[in-house]
Amino acid sequence: VQLQASGGGLVQAGGSLRLSCEASGRTFDMAWFRQAPGKEREFVAAMRWNSGNKDYSASVEGRFTISQDNAKNTVVYLQMNDLKSEDTGVYYCAARARGLTVTRISQLYDYWGQGTQVTVSS
């Protein structure tokens, strides 16, 4: 399975961006992680296809929304609102081929996209 992420860019603090990730095949769960300069990759959000099973990190809950494109069951979005400078980083989408529930553990994801840069200016 290949993942193609897009939608990053430069935005002012308080603004919004929507990231997209398209998978080339079937997966169980999709997630977004991010990595800021000099920091480790961190979990942002995850979801299971066609279910209400979603999870968010505390730092983005209430501002970010992960969702699927119901017309195309291969595209996942990350709607990011009220962006802050600390949201700056490279955002990666990831997918799992199996699992009982969504997870925040990056090592459990089987496939990774190439990353898309999000820069929030203050």
C-alpha cells in the first residue's frame, strides 16, 4: 500500500489547513503523525475506516478533525483549525493493515506517506 499526503503549506496563526492522504489499497486504520524540527515524531490523530473509532492527541483535540471521504474509501483528511506556531512540522499519514483498535504507537503502523510540511507563522 502506498500513501500520498498533500495539502501542507504556510498559514498564519489562527488559520486553517486541510491535509489529505490517499491510500492505494485497503487498510484498517489511518493516522496522522507530525515531526517538528529537533523533536521526535508524535501522534496527532487516528481513525478506523467506516466507524466512529477516532483518537486525538490532547494538543490538537477540539481543533483538528480526522475524517474519511465517504465517496472514496481511500482518502483521509485532517482538518486543522485555529493553528498555532507549535503545530509547525512535517505531517505524515500512516496506515495499519490490521489491529483491534486505533493506536497512537507509530511502530504499529505498516505504511507511511512521504510527509507534507505545515508552517504556522505567528
